[in-house]
Amino acid sequence: MRFSVSLRRRVGDGDFVERVRSWEAGGIGGLWIADHLGFVDPFVPLAAPGGAMRYGNANYILAGLVCEHVTGATFADVVAEHVFDLAGMHASTFAALDSDPADLAVGYSRPTTPGGPWRSNIYSVPAVGLPDGGMITTANDLTHFVDAVRTGRLLSPASTTAMLSSHATDPTDPDQHYGYGIWMTFVDGRVVRFGHGGSDPGINATVRHYVDHGATIVVLANVDQEGSDMAAADVADLVVTELGLHV
């Protein structure tokens, strides 16, 4: 599990996000976890197992399937019991979008042509969140999650240490490392910041915990990224500057 479907991003299997995002309409709204294997299987591996590190989403789909097989429960139910409840994430859910979840912001995608219309993401994201993303949550709940991880309330001491240990290094930045599902910034051999970020059509988010300051910054945006312009990360950078947080 730690290697063949690990969250280190070094397993080598293909990814499916770019193909899914290339769809003009229809999206993947009707698909469940197992249905996504069809997006993964035909792809040429990106690298040999244990080789080059490259971020991908397919590993999380495989990990979610393993989780369901081992527990005999749906991925959403497992997360609700073993993560949401323990971390106090009472506003988080994997509710289906057609159940009209309360207080859910509408996500918007930028125009694809100059002067074109903004479009909602209702046909561009799965109807139910998946292991690689799509959870409905709040900034407060994500702060609770970070606190639960760093204080050891979700995992055993050994698993918490493994999660926050480096298993791969970003080839473009030697200070950036990847643990089990988490990015970390190292300075002088120790972790000074950890968290994660991501996006889907109409969704943009970043979560950062600054170890030396005991501070967690969470930014959620209902707009997708444009090239390297990550709206949530840009806002987080402004907050970090204003608060004087440094790594």
C-alpha cells in the first residue's frame, strides 16, 4: 500500500485529470470510485515505479479502492467515521451535489475565450467527492484537520511520523518534499511548513501550517486557476506577508 498505491507520487501509473478536464461538457458527474479505473488503465506509465516524482491523482483513486475493500464500507463512510468525527469536522461531507448540500458555494470557471462567459462547474466535477478531491468542507474544518494531524488524534505516533516524513523531493525545488498526502517545506533539515493545495474546475484551495508560529492558513476560492495563477495561494501569500510569517 505504501508503495504501489502510496501517496508519495512515485508509483509511476498514469493520470487522468488532463483528459477529464479536456471534456467540453458532460464532465464525470455520474461516476463513482471504481468507474475511474477506466481513466487510469489505458494510460502509458509516467515513470518506472520508484523513479521520477510527479504529482498525480490516480494514486488516490487506487488508495480509495483499497480502503473500501479492506473496510467493506464506502470511502465516504470511512472518512466520516475515522476523520471527520475524530477531528471535529462537523461541517464536512461527501454529500452528492444533487442533494443540494447546505451553504455550498457555486464554483465558476473562467472564460475560455477573451470576453467569453464565466460558467458554473456543475457539469465539470464529480457528483460525489472522490479520494483525490471533491470533499465539501469549510476553512474552520480544515484547520481542525490540521490540528488533529499534528497532535496525533487521527493516526498512531508511528503513522503520524511517517505522514510528516519526506518520501520524495520536488525535482524543481529541493526544499519541497512530499510525505503521505502532504507537502512539506524543509529548512536546515527540519519541517517548517506543511499542507496541501489543489483545484478542480471552479474550485481552488490551499492549506498551510507554519510550525514555528503555530499558525494555520486556509483559503478556499470558488474559481478555478488560470495557468500558474492560483487564486487561493495568492491570497495565502498576502496573509503570510501581513502576519510576518516566515519559513
